Amino acid sequence: RPPPSRHMLLASLFLAAWQPPLAPARPRCSPVVGMSAAGGGGEPATPDELIGGAPLLVFAAEACPYCLELRRELASAGLEPEVHMLDASGREALRQRTGQRTVPYVFVGERFVGGCDDGPEPWMGAMPLLRSGALQQLLDSGSLPADAAALQATARKPVPRRNVALAAGSTLAAASLYAYQRLDPLDPVTLLRKLEAESPPLPQALASGRGTLVEFYAPWCVECREMAPMMYRLEKEYAGRVNFVLVDGADPKNEQLVSLFSVDGVPHFGFISAERKLLQTLIGNVPRQAMEASLRRLL
């Protein structure tokens, strides 16, 4: 009888040492420095245990620029939220609870008020609520003003300082709009859907021998819509040299890809080399110059 091979010995040692988990893991979030975890014993608490425990609560992610922007805005307004960093299971728990897929998750007491700029309902978004005064009213009285949606719409739009400046720029704006419509006749969401429909499946793109840009977007994402015309042009300019794969991160069918790429916010861009190595990740409204510099690395 021949002696057992090295691979057989390693396999037997692994099987002897491995034990199945006794219970499923709970969704966790790690408190930031200075915040105590609920549940006692210094063990990080679940999101459900934390919600309702502070007047203003923010669930965030370390590398999320929207989370950092929101925290700065709240601090500038004199508000000090309790902030907790989420892991993957914590994000999944909050996604199921709120219907929102991206960080940050903001709660006033037990009431979910959306993310940074928006949320599953039209009135949601911590930044517009803050700018309109509705967030402070909610903190003070526990109720939103009756015209919260209208306040949100106003807070999202920059208010012109001078009618003179508006009149002077009207001709230029009209010309720019005409040129934009000639170059990009589709609206931003339609452009995104078109790019997604024309995208090769990710396995096919990775097997093509070319570099691949994977963009995760959401139809409600303001930055995704703002970047859509630029991404549409870049896809045409780099056609045949770089694969462009668009993925709707808000579509439940793409949950596995969202988890695989650790998508915490949209737009999320992953740059994958021809050798199938993830070279770089960018999040947020990326300037064209920076986007092109990253695309050139894939050539």
C-alpha cells in the first residue's frame, strides 16, 4: 500500500480541524472611536440594536466619499450624529430594512430619512433635508413639514443670486443645451440603460484579452446621471480597445456582483486589466481627466 500523498495529508488535517458554525453570523457594524457598542461585553452591535438609540444615527463605510461629505455638512450645522461603520452583513441587513442599497443610511430616532442626497422615497435625503431645515424640525418635533417634498426639490436646486446674471447666461445656456442634445440626444437615464444593454456579459469581457471598466450605477443616482454623457462618449472613443460593462447596482439580480466588487456607493468604477487584475477603484463623480488616465492604464 503506497504512503499517503502530501495533498491527502493536508486534506485530512483540514477536515479534522474544520467544524461547521453553530449559528448564522449576525449582521454587524463596528463603532467609530469613542462610540460604545450596544449589547455589552464590548461586542459590536447589530444595526437593529442601534437604531432608535440616538437622536441622529448614521451608518457609513470607511471609503465612502458621500459618507464623509455628509458628516462634514452635519458638523458644519452643529449636529453630532452617532456614526457606525458597516460590514457586508450589516449593509445587507439595512438594505432589507430600508430598500436602499448604498451607504450612508441615516436615521432620526427610528425613522429612516434616506442616504446622502436621496433615498427610496422622493422626500428622502439627509443633505437636502438639512439644507431645507426639515431635518432640524424632525429632530426637534419628531415630524416633517407638510411640504417636505417641495422643500427637498428647492434644496436640491442652486438658487440664482442675480437675475442679471441669469439673463446674461441664458443665450449661452440655450446654445449649450442645443449642442448637448445634438451630441447626446438621449436623456441620462436612457443613456445609462443603453450602455448597460450594449455591455458584454462580464465573463465575456474578461475573456476578451482587453482591459475592462465595470461601472455600477443606479437610476436615482444624481452623480451617475451627471456622468452619463461623458461615459457615453468615452465608450465610443475607446470602443474596440477597452470593454465598458455597466451594471445597475439597484437591481436585485446583480446582488452577487455588487457584493463581489464591495460596492458601497454609486457610481462605482472598477478598472480590470487584460490579465483580469483589479487595478483601481474610483467612487463618485470622477472628472474626465482622471477617468481617461485610468482608462489609459487598461490599454
